[in-house]
Amino acid sequence: MTNPEHLAESLAHAATDINPDHLDAAWKALVESARVSVPGFDHVGISTFDATGRPETRASTGPLVQLLDDIQYEINEGPCVSALREAVVVTAPDVGHDQRWPRYVRRATSETGLQSQLAVRIFLDGGVLGGLNLYSTSRSDIDPDAETVAVLFAAHAAAMMGHVSELANLHKALESRQMIGQAVGILMERYQMNADRAFAFLIRASSHGNVKLRDVAQEIVDQVNEKQQPSAVAGS
């Protein structure tokens, strides 16, 4: 039976680096915590989707995970792929005798000695973010507690990603606000207008050009910076 206190401690440890600037460290902490917490599995990885919609390994406990993940991505079959597209939880005890993924099983067992596998989908607000993939080369059966604990880690990964997304959106909003403020200041100085008129100018330019307000502001700030650059070089 999994120790609840140990599990809570592992989840807390995995949360220490939830930060857009340290996201890779957060993923790494999560897979390492899952490796020591999910009974019966000695290799763990997290898959997410890249910009083109293809799965990729974001973090792993070692090269064996990357190899097994790559095989599944390449031939488009295996528990990892099934968890991303079909079932929320996919268990594969005694994987060498599993008939669901014949090509994957043949390569995985011959190239790595894989004996069992567990894959859990990571999703948030109805969308699939990726998957938590657990492999064992030392045990063919799956511990009765393994699935429950793995699902907890997958839920933690989803919450972590949701938090990171919120922080990223906040940072982007703050950056946009600062950029717009700089552009308003430039317009006020250039055309001797007040803040309201300068902001209205930006709104009109955005509307007429069908361009985001932040992009209009960025262009104005960039133009000023480009004009100032030669004088700065000359004075250095």
C-alpha cells in the first residue's frame, strides 16, 4: 500500500518549481517524484504536444524513456499513443504477450527488455495536454495502487500546466500594458496631446489596420528605438 504521507511529500516536492521560467525543472521534478512514488515502475516520462500537434517527450528519468517514447511516436502505436488519443488510462501488464500493439511490443521488448507499462492522459478543461508514461523493465505485473497514484500525478501535472499558463498570460498582459503605456507617452510628446487622445489614436490605428493594439504600440516604440540607435552608437 502506498504511504499517503510519502505521496503528499512527493507531490509537494514536484510543485516547488512551478514557474514559466523554470518549467523544464518542474517537469523533471514531477517525473522523478512519480518514479519513486508509483509502485512497480522504474522509468517515467511526460509527453506533450509541440506546435504542430505531434507528441514529444518533455521530461524523463533516463534515456530508456526517450527510446520507448520515440518508438511509439514513430510507428504511431503503443500505450502512450493510446492514452493520448483513445483511453484516459492504459495498462499493459506482461507487455510481451499484449496483442494490441504488435509492432511496438516487438521492438520494445527486444530493444529494452520492457515488461510492463502504464500510460495516463493529462488533460485540462477538456483538452488533452499530454501523457504520463511509466515503464518497468523489472516487473511484469502492475501493482494494485499504481494506477491510482499515477492518476494523481497526471492531475498534478495538469494543475501545474494550468498554473503556468495563467502566469504566462499574466506576464503577457503586463508586457502589453507596459508597451501600450510607452507608445502613449511617445505620442503625447510627439504630437503634444494628452493621454486620452494618444490612447484613442492607438485604438483608431488598431481598428483601421485590423492589427492588435499591442502590435501597433510595439511598432511605434520600435520606430523610436531605431531612430535613437545611431546616436547611441556614435556617442559610445
